[in-house]
Amino acid sequence: MAWFRNCYECPRCACKWTDLWSCMCDDDCRQCGNRHVSPYESDDLTEIIARRGSRFIVLRSPESAEHSADYVEVAAFAAIEQAAAFLETGEE
């Protein structure tokens, strides 16, 4: 399932916050309660690269994810460049 870090800024009180969601959805301001604030920026975290020891692990949020990303390991590489290339092309 897609996973996003959404960045918000309330147009009423200028409060800024981030939240993790399975979509780029509106949120309510945590400070003043203003409703339906749209994200001004979203980072796609569906697939990420994490360092574990000397390896770089490609992680993906599976379709079964609901309330958290529930990442599963897809591939492991010795260099971050290899992991990034895998994400770009889907191949080692």
C-alpha cells in the first residue's frame, strides 16, 4: 500500500505538522482545530532504503498494510547506489 509523509501548515494559525498516511489526504490542525487542511508537500515512503550494518535494505510497504507501513524487505545490497538503482529500475 502506498505510504506518505504529509507536511501541513494551517492557514488559520500557521501551525506546522507532519503525519504519516496511506494517501495524500487532508488533516485537521492540531493547534486550532481548523478542518480539511491539505498537505503542501508529501514524501512517498512506499519504498525506502534503510541501512542495516554494512548492508542497504530496500523496504516496501505491502498491499496488506493498513495503519502503518508494515515494511517488508525486498532486496539487500552492499552499496546504497545499487539499492537506489534497484528502486529506479526494479533490477539489480
